[in-house]
Amino acid sequence: MNKKDDKSTWVIGGTTLIGIGVGFIFLRTSALFFVASILIGIGSGLVITSLISREKNEIQH
């Protein structure tokens, strides 16, 4: 895969930022909600990245 065409880091970074934003909303409720939302953001970014790369591999073959 071309380094220039690889946008997986953008997906992971974007969903992490979404998780941080949601976490700041829940920060007054509980610090554990803040940490959980960051982890959910990272995890969803990894899942989306794997789905995108799988579709790219299927298209190339």
C-alpha cells in the first residue's frame, strides 16, 4: 500500500478526537467515562481502518 494513499492514521486520529470530545462531556460525571470514551474512539477507529483496508484488498484482487 502506498504511504501517500494510506489514510488509516487519519481515521484513528479522528475517532480518537471524537472520543476525547465525548469524554469531556462526561468528565463531570466520572473520570472513568472519560477514559472509556477515549478507548471506544480508538477501538472504533481501528475497526473502521481494518474494514477499509479489507475492502481495498478485495478491490485490488
